[in-house]
Amino acid sequence: MTKLGTRHGSAMVAGLLLASCAAVPPHTAQNPAEQPAAMPAETIAIAVGPCFGFCPVYDLRIAPDGSVTFEGQRHTTVLGERRRAAGPKSYKSLAADLAPYRPRTGSTATIDCQTAISDTSTYTITWTDPHGVKTIAQHRRGCSGGPGQALDSLLDGVPGRLGVAEWAKQITRPGSSRG
């Protein structure tokens, strides 16, 4: 072979090697146990704020594993923090039902209401991803129409769905102030 042929042959071999490397797809595990773990789902928190009267005020959180944390703040049967297990199915069901109201990741939005009663409780629904990014939906209870009316119904049932209805139940204690 001549020097030109050797250089040309070397270039061809190098080109073939590079092409073969590019054609190899990245490693993908065939066994599901070898697949990388999926990113954990978001924690969902619902804060129920005060109204003009004696409405229950509490925070409620559910983690993807279904663990529920309730913290009664005012006008609830239970004051302070309590925990219980509702199960992953409860989390998945609630996450699916709240999905239509979830704003774009990392943003804050208010759920529309055609007409709202002014002195009612406020709800703040916060989705927190594993990296701490918060997505927040704000809502004032008492919508007479629009997406907020359906959300009112959904939020009314959350304590029962998560097994904390008795803790969140409204109670008026002697000496407690309104709002």
C-alpha cells in the first residue's frame, strides 16, 4: 500500500468506528428492576383559611405514599397535629381530581368563580415537587358557578376521603373569637 492508501484506509476505519458508535443506542434496561426509579410524585397541601364566622381553620397534607398530616388551628374538633395513613390509592385519587385545577408548574393562579360570597373561607392548594418547587391554586369558597363551584364540592369532601372529617369538624369553643 502507498502512503496515500494507508492514510485513506485509516480514515475509512476511523469513520466506520465513529459511525458504529453513533449507531449504538444508549443502554436501556430490559428488566424493570433495573430501570431508574421514577421521580416521586408531589405532596399536596390544602390550607383552609378563616372566614368571618367560626369556620374551621386547618392545614392538611397528603404525601404520595398516602400519609396524611392534619393540623387544626381554630374552630376544629382537634387542635394541633395528627397523622394517619390513607394509602397511596387515596393520594392518586385526590391528585387526579385536583389535576384540572393545578396551575402550570411553579406558578400561582386563582380559580375562577362567577360570583363569590365575600366572607367565606379561603383555600390554598399547594403541590410541592421533590425539588421543592411549589405550584399554588388559590380559591375562595362559596362560588355560585364556574370552575370554583365544582372545586367547592371537591374540597368539601376531602376531609372525609382522607379520614380526618371528625378532626376537621367545626366546633365553637367558649371564648374563641370569630375569623
